[in-house]
Amino acid sequence: MEQHSRTDVYADRYAARAAGMVPSEIRALFAMAARPEVVSLAGGMPNVSALPLDAVGQMIGDLVAGRGAEALQYGSAQGDEQLRERICEVMALEGVQASPDDVVVTVGAQQALDLITKIFVDPGDVVLAEAPSYVGALGTFASYQADVVHVPLDEGGLIPSALRETLASLRAQGRSVKFLYTVPTFQNPAGVTLTTARRAQILEICAEFDVLVVEDNPYGLLGFDGEPMRALRADDSEHVIYLGSFSKTIASGLRVGWVLAPHAVRAKLVLAAESAILCPSNFSQFAVREYLTTQPWREQIKDFRELYRARRDAMLESLDQLMPDGCTWTRPAGGFFVWLTLPEGLDAKAMAPRAIAERVAYVPGTGFYADGTGHRHMRLSYCFPEPHRIREGIRRLAAVVEQEIRL
Ligand code: PMP
């Protein structure tokens, strides 16, 4: 209980699970990073203003005028059937063959994470996650008192031999693993992508140890080169639960995501969703359905890719030119994030207030580890600021790192 604020007079009354609910470092940083003079490389906000807002406005107006009574009413807990059909078409771009009946529409992928953890995890159960892992997932796992065990990744994504060793060691301790949580493509926060060869190995290992995989894939269609990667779910429908989202390909404010799960799990998820929210927003679902039906959404995704590619290029060029020796960073082929490692002895968390004073913000690596490690790392987002601001931000950051090295 000691994690609750000392000034909280209700602290004694909370359930044990509320102890794990503490503000993430990211949230605290956002307040400071929001000042206009600060270049924020901290937030992971998609660039929704690149959408054709007038056309979307017209579409929403027509939706309310034409089918408002239905759009503004309650809907089914599983989600609108026609939207689920469209979702299956979207997943087919990554090789996934699925029935709309096995899809549950959720309030963003974040709610899918919550529902999955709720139905599978008892306090103390083991969940495997990449090191580093998505901070929002770690928050969810903490809220259900999961025991998160990290498995390292490198430039090629999650390391299969490390996964095998971790599973074998947990088995030897008599501990069962509820699932492996992974973001295989354009990972948040590391920006790396699981290679094709490793995809097959990871699936093989999980099948061998009979471990479920939760594949979280919000960035899969935002690759800068070639065709989308084949999803893990495309090659294993028995062990893989797939999470998708329209937050990055349409708009995060609509809060529409989904989960594709084996049939029995899907039924449990619908029951869990019913008691959590009754049903996802019909209005948002109809808006997404209309968008996918009436707007050139594939072209729009291409525009998003070009926009993010230009920003990725600006960030990598500036890092190459300006970062002092001893720093290393990943080279993402899609998505929103670069993961930077400082020279030995430097601490990104301790450095953050000094960076803010120099008007640049990033997210220290510690937030992406459940075990309090990650001090030498930071996440740099290139999704939101314009390229010239990214260059300025990296210039300021490089100067701060330079100073730290000399201290
Ligand atoms: N998973 C990952 C890896 C993410 O990066 C995010 C959003 N930052 C989410 C899930 C949640 O997305 P949504 O907006 O769909 O809830």
C-alpha cells in the first residue's frame, strides 16, 4: 500500500490491485513537454491533422442526418457486424484470414489489453513482455497484479533463444506463463521489427511450451518500405490473440480498436466487455465504418507513411550528425519511435529535467521496464513535431548529452 500518495486519505480503503496504479513517468513529463518552447520528442501522438478534416466532417454530418437514430443508440457488446467485416479486410493486408465472428471491437487496443488481462491473469501470474515494452501494457499488467518477466530484444526484435531460456527456467521453477505480450512490428518503444525468420521461431517456441501470444499491432500498416509484414496471427490462429487499432491509421480520438481471438476466448472477452462498458461507442464505430467505406483510406495511410518517413529521416540524419560518440540508436523502418542508448554511466532519467531546461523532452527508458531498469535508454518520438522542430530538438538533446559526458 505504501505506493499510494501519503496525502490520500482514502489510501486504506483501496483494493490491493490499486497499489499498482501509479502515474507513469510519461504522463508526468507530458505536462512539462506541452510548453510551446519545448520540442517534445516525448509523446506518441499520431498526426491526425493530416486527415482530410473537411471531408471527415461532411461524412459525420451525413451519418447523423441519415442514420443518427441508430448511430446514437446502444449497440452490441461485440461491436458492429459490418465494421467487423471491414476489420477483417484490413487484417487481410497482413495475411490474416479471420471470421468477423471472432472479432471484438474495443475502446482502442488499450481496452483489449485490459480485457485480455482481466480474463487471464490472477495476481502473481507470469506475463512475459519484451524488454523494453509498451508502457500502457505494463500499466495494465500492474493493475491486475501480474508478475511481468522481461525477455530481451535487439535490432531484429524479440530474441528467440532468450524466450526459450526464460520459458524453460520458469517451467523448472514450476511457474506457468499466462501469455507472451509482444509488439512485433515497429515496436513501441524500441522501433524495431521482428524478422521473418524469428517470427517462425517465436511461434514454434510458444507452441512447444503451449503459451499464448498477445500480438499488439497498431503500427503494422505504417511501414516505410515495401509491403506490410505478415502478422504472427497469419500463421497461428490457435495460440495468437491479435490486437489492432485505428488510432494510428485513422484517428486516435475515435477510440476504436479490436481483438481477434480463438472462438472460446472471444466469447469470454465479449462477456468481460459487457460488464466493463456495455458496448463500444456505436457512433465511433459507424464513423470508422463510413470512413472505410466512403473515404480513400488506403491512400490516406500512404500519406501518413510519407509524413512519418520524412520525420524519421529528419531524426536519423540529425542523430547521425550531432550525437556524441558512445550513443547508439535504433533505425526504425516504420512506426513512431527511435530508442537511444546513452554511453555507460549516463542516466536518461536523471538527465530529463536538464533536457527540459534546455527545451527538449523525451521519455526516459525506465518507464518501459517493469523491473526499474532501463536508465541508459530513452524513447524519442518523431511522429508529431515537424521535421525542422525534430532537427532543433535533436540539436538541443545532443548538446545536453555532450555536457553530461563532460561532467
Ligand atoms: N499498443 C501499443 C503498442 C501502443 O503504442 C498503443 C498506443 N500508444 C496502444 C496499444 C493503445 O492504442 P489505442 O489508441 O488503440 O488504445
